[in-house]
Amino acid sequence: MPQLHFYVPEDIANKLREQAKAKNISLSKHIATIVQKETQLGWPEGYFEEVIGGWQGEPLTRPEQPELEDHEAF
């Protein structure tokens, strides 16, 4: 797995360390997770099941649509 090296301001580094500690994971793993999430291609895993297929109410129906009116061109 490639290693990447970069610089961040001290306050950002401290915030990242605190977040990693709160999640009980290494700083490296925490940063890798953030990068992976931000560079993910396509739809997130489970998106359609959670968002699109997650409707819990009555089935949705579209009311009848009226005919389009003809208008004069400008």
C-alpha cells in the first residue's frame, strides 16, 4: 500500500489526533478513512437500500397530469 506524506497546520493535526483517539483508532487509519470517503467513486455502499428503498409510509403515487397548453412563440 502506498504511503503519502503531507503537511497540515498544527491545529488541524491536533484535531485529527483527538478524533482518532475518540474513535480508538490510529491517526493513520483515521486519515486513511477520511481520504477514502472523500475520494470514493460512485454511490456509497447501501445508498439505494437506505435512501431510495427506505420509504416507510404509504406507497407514493403521482397524480394525473394535465395536458400541456399550446402557447404562441415569442
